[in-house]
Amino acid sequence: MSDECSCCVPGGVKQTLVAIGDATIGLAKLDRVFEQLYNSGKSPDDVEGAEIVNLASFYNYIPLDAVDAYAKALMGEYREFYRGKVDGITEIC
């Protein structure tokens, strides 16, 4: 995850910057998606990339031709988030 975070975007929707392929994309409510997975007891080994993409797509446009790249990137981000939760780090950006 990027060290940058924009919490003051229109409507107060938090966006997280994620490297997807060669681009850096701002994704809305990724913290909510990851919390939902974590609170349902899913470790990164229990989650498929397609599941994270599906959840993230409720809040973000994800082009069909980029689903695999998003899945790969979001799996890595969820691993980082999960590790942070286990280590006691609660905030993501």
C-alpha cells in the first residue's frame, strides 16, 4: 500500500492508493473491504483474488480486462493488511 492517503476527498470517502500493474490507482473503501474479510475470519490463504475484486467492485470501477491485475495487487494488499492486524497495526491508507 502506498504511504499516501486521501481522507478528505469529496463526500468524505477514504481512498487507498494501490499499485496495479504500472499504474497507481485510488480505490475507495478498501479499508472496509479488508475489514469485512478480516472480521469474517478469512486469512489471506482463505481468500481468492476474485473475491476481493468482487467486494472492491461494489465501491470502485474495475475494468474487465484488468481484473487479473487487480486481483494480484489486492491479494498482496490484503496480506499486508492482515499482517498489520495480527501485529496490532489497525489503520490502513
